[in-house]
Amino acid sequence: MQIDLHLSPREVNALSRLDMLTEAIDCVERHLQSPITPEDVAAHCHYSLSSLQKLFRYTFHIGVADYIARRRLTAASRALLET
């Protein structure tokens, strides 16, 4: 049985943005304990910083740098609660 998926250009674009966001978040998560900048994340994911910033602002209502800072604070607070 073969399933034929016909995606509209809009659906393809949405999947592309989701892939981009997933890759960027994975990069941030892997490097929470090391110095990482939005430029580093964009370069690692092979995206422009401008595109990445727009996607983060659209999705999370904050920029990449703020996302990184908030994730670090969350990780630190969890570590304090576990001690």
C-alpha cells in the first residue's frame, strides 16, 4: 500500500519552519552549559540570523538570545531544586 501525500506549498513551508525550529532548539539544548550566541545557533543550523530571529519571535514572542537565557535560568533553577 502506497500513501500519496500531496502537500500544499503552505504546508511544505510550515514543515520547513518546524524543522528549522527543532534544529535550533536541539542546538541550544546541547550547548546550554557552554557559551553560545544566536549567531552560533544560526551558523550551526545553516540559517541566517535574521530568519532564525523572526521564527523565534513569531513562535515564542522572544528573540534567540532571550530564549537561550531563559532556558539556562530554567535549567539552573531545576538543578537547585534537585540539590
